[in-house]
Amino acid sequence: MQNPFKMLGDLNAMRKQAMQIQSMLEKEEFDVSVGNVRVVITGNQNVKLVEVDGERQQNLERAFNEAIKKSQHAAAGKLQELAKGM
């Protein structure tokens, strides 16, 4: 049986590393234009800008962010289910 304190330390180190990666991703931006549509999204999947014909579409930004958030929550739920089985 593994030492539970070592496992806890390993888990804490992984958590810190994940937080560092998330912080780095927040600072990255990806700017994509296709035809008359432009989207700017951060590395942590936050939509910062949606433009159609040069006009900002804040409703689309909010809708995309809400959809992404829902999919992330669903994925987190699945991961928790998997973790319980371990």
C-alpha cells in the first residue's frame, strides 16, 4: 500500500502544475478570421470577441461562453465519475 501522505503531496504538486498551466493559457489569445467573421478566444477557452462584418456581437460572445462553460462542467462531471472508480 502506498503512503497516503506521499499520494497527497503528489496530488498537491499536480494541482499546482495545473494552476500554472491554466494561468499561462489565460494569457494566450487566438485570433481567427474566416470570411466576414472574426473570433478571439483565450487559451482557457474564454471567448473575448466575436465580430461579424466588423461589428461586435456580444450576444454571440455570451452564448459561446455559456456553451463552453456547460461542456466543461459536463466533462468535469465525467472525470469525477472516473476518479470515484479508481
